[in-house]
Amino acid sequence: MNYLIQVLVLRWGEGQSGSKNPIQQIKSTITYLKIATYEAVTGIASTEGNVDDDGNGSGSETKYITEDQALKINALIDDNNLDKEAWLKYSKIEHFNELEAHRFGSLMKRINERLAIIATKSQA
């Protein structure tokens, strides 16, 4: 496995732009491969792959969703008998009121996409 990662790091990292040093290139490639593998295995887009801002958000205060938004997520999950623990784990939080505000729209989109898949399968 380590050999495979080394080969992929060397091949994939060759064309990278920017001023990354070799250690940063390796770390970026490994992170990318972990995210891509997770998405391929689960069929669910990871949140990690969607929030990388190359450090541009560092230092700013984190804003969380409102109580109404948390209730909306909970209701959507409960009303459709979805696995709340799985969605919390997917979101890397313990309670939906811990969800960062900028992630609310993408989480709602993912839940609704999942419901559409379930509906399609139940009609078949």
C-alpha cells in the first residue's frame, strides 16, 4: 500500500502548480486520495473535499446554523426515517446545532439527494 501511495504521489504531484514543497505535495496527494477513496466506496461526497479553502478562512469566527435550521434538518431526517447518527457522523458533529452555517445548504442538498435515490429505488 505504501508503495502505491508513493507512486501516486510522485505521478500526481508532478504537475502541481504553486509553491508547494515536496512534503506539502505528498500531504496534499494523500489527503486527496483519502477523500476520493471515501467518496468512491460510500457513494457519498465527503465534507472534507468540499470545505478546503487553502487556509483563507483561518482566523475568522465560526458561525453555526440557527436553531430553526437544526430543527429543519432533524425534522427532514426523522420524518423520512433516515439514520440520524449516520448523518451526524457524515457531518463530523455530535448535534446538528454544531453544524457550521456555510455547510447548511450542502447538507440539506445531500439529504434531499439521498431521499430522491430512495424514492427512485422504491418505485422500481
